Amino acid sequence: MKPIARILLTTLVLAFASGCTEEGGAPMDTVKQVDLERFMGDWYVIANIPTVVEKGAHNAVESYALNPDGTIATTFTFNKDGFDGPVKTHRPTGFIRDTTTNALWWMQFVWPFKADFRIVWLEPDYSITVIARAKRDYLWIMAREPAIPQAKYEEILAFVGGLGYDTSRIQKVPQRQAG
């Protein structure tokens, strides 16, 4: 199977298996409000419960841009299996599900499947965020810088543990600044 076909098939299976609703997960609150303009831009993936596609990711960065139609153009890039590994890029589309808070999205990797995407932590200065799913199967801790203080990381782990996540599954993503 060609690499692109394998990625598409993996993504399709993940999207199908993940479902599109909260089924399989207890209710999970999001943050009260997200200013979409402030949220747009680059986010370094500090740690995650990786999907199949993300295993072995180094220098992972998720970038968001607001489209004129209200969708979110997303670009996820990383080096596969090492800092000097090949660059991988994925371009899912985000859809705002709750326009009152802007904190509950769908993320679509392959049409027609959409995956749950919840902003459950957002620092007031928009420097750190946590993206979660009601199923508690995947999680992303992201920041505007490639590292966060250890005390803040521990605080976030305690928070997501309180949401019902198995924190032993969370893995730090190796980040190395360019230059």
C-alpha cells in the first residue's frame, strides 16, 4: 500500500472508530469563551495521547487560521521519528460546533467524518491550551512556546486526571527550536 493511501486509510479508520458524538464519554465542560482571533496561529504540541499518525512525532506544531466561511484551516506538521526525520503535514478542517463559546469544535481529517475537539483549558493570555475529547482517548497539551514550566505541566496533568483521563498515557512530544 502506498504511504498516502496508508495515511488516508488510517485516518479514516480513526475517524470512524472515534465517532462524531459524546457517546462513550461522560459530559465534559469546555472553557467559557474562546476569542477565535487570539486562538489562531501556531501551537507547539507539548504532550499528547498520540493518534496512530502522531506516534514518533518530533517538533509537532498545530497551526490554525480562520477562513472567511467560519471554518478553521488547520495545518499539523512534525518530523517523523526524530528531529531530522521527514516532515509530515496534515491539513484537517475545524468546524465550530458551539458559537456561543467557540470552544467546542469538530475536526475533519477525511470527509465525511468529524472528530470531537474540545478546548478545556486556556490560559488567560492564550499561551497554553488543552484539547480533549469526551471519549478521553486522545489529548493535546499545546503552547505558544516549545516548552512550558514543569509546575504548569504538573497542574495540567492533575486537571486532565480530574476529567477522567489516564495520565500515564500522556507522552511529552520532543521539541527543539530551530537555529
